[in-house]
Amino acid sequence: MLNPKMVFPALFLLLFALATVSGSAAQEAASAPAATNPVKPTPQSQAKAKQIYNIDCAMCHGENGNGKTDMANDMQLKLPDWTDPNSLNGKTDQGLFNMIRNGKDKMPPEAVGRASDTEVWNLILYIRKMSQGAAAPAVPSK
């Protein structure tokens, strides 16, 4: 049988837990990245995206984005072929941002220290261009 002295503390703890969860959800929503890609590509930003891609992504996803690499094969990964225009259908920029930033399955997250949010947004634009057969421009000379 329920002890009446325990009901009030249990109710208090439940309300406190709910308030904490909703407060952190509001905080998380306030710091969440934009729902649509907020950046406009420039030759410099796409050159930087290509550089980040080549360092952090190409070993598994392939230099051209086709997903057919020795690393992917060794890890038994079936990666999408980003050179296929249909490969990113139904994938939102926000979804791609979350996947890159947080990682997925065997894919490690792209930590903020390695790429800023703006750089990740530019990386998404760079990846989407792979299906159009367009490479990022060369790094401009100084």
C-alpha cells in the first residue's frame, strides 16, 4: 500500500524532472542550427569544403563521392553514391548537418574543433554538387 508520506516527495521529484527535461529541450532548440542551409557558397568557402572533405570524408566516401573505397569495403560499409543525382533525394540539409555533426553508425562526428557550423553547411553544398559533376574551385592564389 502507498505510504502517504512518500506520495508528496515522489510527486515533487517527478515535477522537478519534467521541468529539467523541458528546460534543457528549450535550451537545445535555441542553440540548434538553422533548419535550412544558411550559407551562400563562394569559391573560397567551397575550396575550404573540398579541403575538409578530402581530409575527413574522402577516405570512406571516395574522392569523387561514389562511396567505393578500400576503407568502406574493409569496414563492410555500403555508402551512397553521391555522384548519382538520386542519392540525396529526400535528405534535407538539416538532416545531413545533424548526421555530419553527430556521426551515424560507424561514421564519426565532425567535431566543432575540426569544422565550424558554417564549414559543415558549406560541406553539404559541396557534397550536393558531386551529383552535378561539379568540383569545387581551386583555392584562390593570394
